Amino acid sequence: MKWLLTLYCITAACMAPAQTLHDVYVGAQLYNTPFDGMQVNNIVIYFRKDGSFNDQLNTTNWRTAVTGSYVIKNNVVKLSFKNGQEPLTYQLAPNGNLLSMAGIKHTLHKVKKISSLTAATYEKRSGSSRGGMGTGLPTVGAFSSSSLYFDGKGNFAFNKSGIVGVGADDAAGKYENETKTSGKYKLGDGEIIFTFKDGRVSRHSFFYSPPNEEDLILVDGEFYFRAEAAAAETAVAETIVAETASAERKHDGLPSAAELMSRLRSRYGGEHIDKITTLKETATITGNMEAVSITDVLNNKIRLEIRQGGQLLMVKQLEGDSGWQWIKGKRSPLLQRDREELQLSVYQGILGLHKKLNNYFMKGTVDRSGSDYMISFYKGDRKLVYLIGSDYSLKGNAYSVTEAPNMSVYKNFNTSHGITYPSVTESSDGKNKLVVTTTAIEFNPVLSADSWKAP
């Protein structure tokens, strides 16, 4: 019995997580809500054995810079920040991951130092969420992409492009593209050294996560994910913008707003869309979230519910020009921004083609967007945009309530009850990217008083 006890103690000691950390951890935390500007916060933390950490890996002194300290007690890691930011707490799991203990759950994983790379392209992308049929589910604003290509033999190519969507001015959009540069790269101890063809040399912090984990590289603390369909996505992104300054717009030979509406209605459901009186849509959102939206078109009522792991986190409800929100047991009036975003949601996507709702569209201004069309119209003082393909397909929507515009790209269309709608919406605000995937949709469900009750 004594030996068994000794063996148990040794085994337990060997398996117990260390009480200090000496690794770089990364993860993504979804915060806020779709109608408060739901965002993805990419977290990067470099822990040191001395109990200090640095969450800013984009500085030349990232190895020694200290932005906070941490302590581990009973496998709980508590982070305190020097700038006064609210402390964070994580559970140190047996596999070495850090599991959040407050707010919307997320996990931090270790990334690795490496000495070689296989040939691959990595992309940094961005976006926040709005989407679905324009029913109050999470919609998009500016889109940006930077890509790094490694040939696995010491050569690299870098390309940066940016798209700015609808803003406060009258420009329908802007597309900026920076020419690709290339040169040699060398991997070192947690860093990468780029030597450009013109002789310039730059050093950056560099870590790696393999395909069976996050499948990314970390450069200066920025996330670059392995690209799979970069060319197709870039083509879609390029059509979402227009190199159309107001003075350069050409109206000759353009279809009218009425013709565009007729073409869209014919393609996506026509009179079947007009028969929608109520709508219920369920979707998943990047970050292991679920959204349920219900809309009463005739009575101008919209409700959005957000859950995670089956637990209700938030409800927002609009009734005419007023409404309320419920967040973690507390109810309060809707902010003006929330009201406006909910009100604008029904004038976008397929639902915006409804005869009861398309009056504003019919008064819009049509412009060219490359080979496609862009129609802009106003609901009050808020500008909305439809991007329509040259084949009269619906490619996306954009609008702006705050300074940051929001833009949506629609993909994977399905048909039900004679109505064709996008099942995937990719959304962006210029910093982050979220994907909303419709998992169920009900046309004209019966909505009772219980459907609109507060939790």
C-alpha cells in the first residue's frame, strides 16, 4: 500500500499542470451582439516563467515588453493588466489549453516556434456580422485582406488589398490594391526575417499552428489563416466595391431601379415573397452561437434571440419605433442605434424585395460597379446599397448606422416555398469577419403573444 501511494503521488505530480507558463497562446473571443456590432477579438498572449506577460507582439521588444502579470492557483490563471484593463481569468486544462471562466466562452491554444514551412498561402481577413434574408439576423461594411505566400524553399510573396464600403459621403465604394512584393524569408527563434528584392530587411515575431489545430500563422500578433479558396473569395470581394467616385459615375445605358427590382423579384420569388407576413429564421454564427429571428412584416415587429450552448444570452425586440432588450436577466430600452439597425434589416436581402417594403428601393439611384450594378437609396437619413450582378443576381448589401459601414456578401442560395434565399452570409466591418449560416427557415409561422414575451 505504501508503494502504491508513492506511485500515485509521483504520477499526480508529473501530470499536474505547471504553475508557470512559457508559451504564446492565441484564441478568438466573440463579444457584444450582432446589433451592437458583434465583433471577434483575436487574443494573443506571450506568457513568461517569471509571471509576466505581453499581449502586444507587434513591437520590436516583444520578447521583453511587459503589459501585465499573471498568477496560477489551483489551475486558475488570473491576468492583471498594467493599463488598468479588467482582469481576465482562465482555467488551465490538463491538455495545456486555457478555458475562459467569464463572458462568452472561448479557448486559448498554444502556438509553436518552427524552423521550416511547407508551401502555402495565408490570409488575414476581417468582418462583423449582419445577414440572412434581411430579417433582423446579423448584416457588413468594409472588407480587407492581406496574404502571405511561402514556397517552402525560402521564398515569399506578399499582397495587400483593401475594400472600403459605404461611408458618410456619397461615394458608392472604393477599392485599393497594393502591388505584390516578394523576396526571401528565414525562420528563427519565434521570428521571421523578410529580405525584400530591393534589399530591405524586416524582422517580425512569428508562430505557427498546424492544420489539425487552428491552421494559422501569427505574424506580429496578427492572425493569418491558411487560404483555401482565396481566388474565388477575392473575386466576390472585388465585386462588392466600386471604383466610382461621384464625379465619375456614368448613367448611360443603365437599367432603372424599377427594372432591377423586377429582375430580382423574378429571380428570387416574386409574388411568393409578397405572401410573407411572418418569418422565423434560425442560424449559427461564428463563435459557436445561435441566432433566432422572428419578423412580423404587417405589424412592424422584429425579435432577435442569441444563445450559446442552449443558454439564452440576449433578446432584442422592436415594435414600431420603440423596443427593449434583455441581456443576462436585465431588461432596458433599446438604444437608438439598435432601433435603427433593426428597422433597416427588413429593407435588405430578399425580404427587401417585398412589395410592402420595396418603395425605397424603387426611388434609388443606379450606378455601375465594375460590370455589375449598385443601387443606393435612403430610409430616413440612412443609406442602403444593393450590389447586383450583371446577371441580375443578388450579391450583397451594405448600410451604415455608425461611422463604421457594414457590408454583407450572400452565398449558397436555397429555395423553399418558391422563394430563393442565401443560406450563408459573410459579414465584415473592416476589422473582423463572421459567417452566418441559416439552418432553418419558416415562412408565415403562427406567432402568438408568447412569441413576443420577455424572458
